[in-house]
Amino acid sequence: PTTISRAMKLNYISKSLERISDHATNIAEMVIFMVKGKDIRHTIA
């Protein structure tokens, strides 16, 4: 039971960290667009 609880908490934390990183990426893309006027969204790396 405690293992399941810990696994669920880790899953929630990992999803939250992924959302945070997605938001940070979006903010960085917006800043680049505002500063350089270049839209880098949806480009292949």
C-alpha cells in the first residue's frame, strides 16, 4: 500500500514537472518572438 501511494505521488510530481517545463518552453518562445520577431514554434530541431 505505501509503495502504491509513493508511486502515485511520483507520477503526479513528474506530470507537474513536465507541465512546468512546457510552460517554460512556451515563455521562452514568446520572448524570442518579442525580441527578434522570429517565430520558432513548431520547428524541427
